Amino acid sequence: MSTPYIHAHPGHPDFLDLEWSEPINSWTGDRIVDLPTGTHRHPVRFAAYENTIYAIKELPLALAHHEYDMLRELRTRAAPTATPVGIVERRWLAPDVEGAGVVITRYVDFAFSYRELIEGGGFGRRRDQLLDAFAGLLVELHLAGCFWGDCSLSNVLYRYDAGAIEAVMIDAETVELHDELTAGQRSHDIDIMIVNVAGGMADIAAQHGNDLDAADLGLGEDIAARYHGLWDELTADVFVGPDERYKIRQRVERLNDMGFDVSDVEIVPSDDGTDAVRLRVAVAGRAYHSNRLRELTRIEASENQARQILADLQHYEAKVGGVTSTGKAVAAIRWRVDVFEPLLSRIASDHQNAEDFVQAYCDFLHHRYLRSVEEGRDVANAEAYESWSTAGFPGSLDPPAV
């Protein structure tokens, strides 16, 4: 057997037990698992180790190194991408041969491909969620200086994020990274996305036996419209008058409410000779609430999940009362010990279909909220849980089985 050169990050397997002398499409064995994928230029297989699944993709050597390096850099820029964990070189093959290089990434937990959202050739009730997720992903990547160059439905994985959907980039073969993208680069990336998405929707229509006229060919245009609206809100200058300094904090809080961290605030004198100033903010990744939740509780959650769980923490703080700024960390620990962990354990014991227990907790919170609205009072956790259990643990709008 030919022995490959493997560079793997600490904390992950060494992958030496895989059949590197053979192309990955011919691999067999207990480690190899089948998961749904979109259409890709290069072979992709999945290998399971303990509780983690890894995506393994064959490419020519130079392209493999490029993708691996781009993913690593994007992770340092806090972009929503798959996590690269290793690169493999089959040095007995010519460098330009498919499979001379292999990129290994950690499969996105609880994720699914766009094909799992399709209903009758389209996205049905999921359409708005998909549009928002896709547009938000593009905005985050562009804020990080990433020109994608091949944005398509197949190059993204999705997962439920409280009542929304989160999109994650998994393919960085064509990525170019810059300190900042020009308007022309962003526009070109959007144009590529529109064409690729229209092609993907045409393929979906054909696979379902539908006429091209029935295909959702405007999906990419709709994503672009939402992208531009979000981009404009994040990057627009705000003019602040002499007696309107409150607008500075208001602007930052508005961006935080949308989930975006603000890395820098620049106050520029106005050009009109008045005492007004122009406010510019540098927006970082969409992880404000998840970072805040991690700081307070050490709980890992995606952005919308974190927003909902933080609201539950605030509900708890209001109920126990007397929480000062210095005592907030203590209250967060008590909430985790007294509320979060016991409910998570109960969900794990009772909810046989739950895989993502943080998402299931968010489903419970949503059910508790609906019950409280119906009752016109705050419904206690125990009562809400019994109601949720009796109703069959509704939530996530019936996520696809992966």
C-alpha cells in the first residue's frame, strides 16, 4: 500500500486507516457513510470517527492546497465555513491528477443539503428562510473580504437555527481573499450566484419532471435583492447632529440586534461645515449573540439559537430579580445549572428523534412562548414541557432526516 503524506490538526484522527492507495469512490468499510450531497466537480465521500463525520474531497494537488489554505484563513476571519482539519498528498501521483491532493473538513453538525428542503420541485414554505440564509452568508463572506467565484446551491450546507436556517460555505476552490472587496467584485460574485442558482433550479425542475417554466428561476434574483438590502443597512453612513449623539449607540445596538459584531466605530466630521458628524461602523461576522452566550455560559450555539437562549436567560434573571452587572455571570451559571442542563437531560431522555439538543431546547422555548401567549400569562417550564411532550415535541417544522 502506498503511504500518503498527511497533515492533520490536533484533536482529530490521523486518517491512516483509510484506503489511500485507492480512489475514494472505490472505498468500502465501516467508516464510510453515505450522506446527501449536491453536484460537485470533484469526488466527495464521508468517513465517521466516533461522534464526528468528516468530508473527504479529491482534487489536483495545487487546488487542494488552495482550498485548504482559503478555508483556514476564512475561519480566522470568523466566516461561516466548513472547518478544515487536514490535507493529504498522494505523492506517487502526478500533481495535476485528480486525487493527488485531498482536503478533509469536519462535516457541519446537524446539516443537510438544499435537496432536503425541496418540495415538489421548489422550496415551498422554506423559500423565505433559504433566501435569508443564502443572502446572509454572502454578506458575511463579502464583509470578510471573500470573493467566492462559484456560489451555488450545491456549495452550501444548511442547518436549523432556532426558527430560521443557517447557511455554511463548504466549497472554497475558487475563493480569492482580499482585505476588502470592491463594489465591482461584489457585483460580479452576485451575478455568478444568480446564474448558478438558476441552473440549479432548472436541474431540480427537470429531475421532478416539471417544465422549465415551472422552475423557480428567479430564486437567485430574490437572493440578490435581499443581499443588497442587508448590505446597505450594514454599511450605510449615518449622519449625527450635535444633539443626536444617542444615535451612535443606537446604530451599534441595531447591528448587534441583527447578530453582527461591530469591530470599529469611526466618527468623521461632516463636509457641510456644521457640527454634524458622519458615523461609519466596521461590521464583523454575524456571531454577536453566539459570542455573548459563550462568554456568559460556555454554551455553543448558532446565532439565532443563541439569541433565543439569551432571551430565556434574561427571563430567568427577571424572575429571580436583583441581578446586578457584576452578578450577571453568577446568574448565568445558576440558570445553566438550574434550568438549561436539567431540561437538556430531560429532552435527551424523552425526545427520541432529537439529534441537535440545543435546537430542541429552542423548540421548547418557542412552544412555551406560544402557550404563554394563548394563556395570557407566563407558563412555567414544567407545565410548558408537559404540554410540549404531549403534543409530540413540535419544532423545526419537521426537519429533514439526514
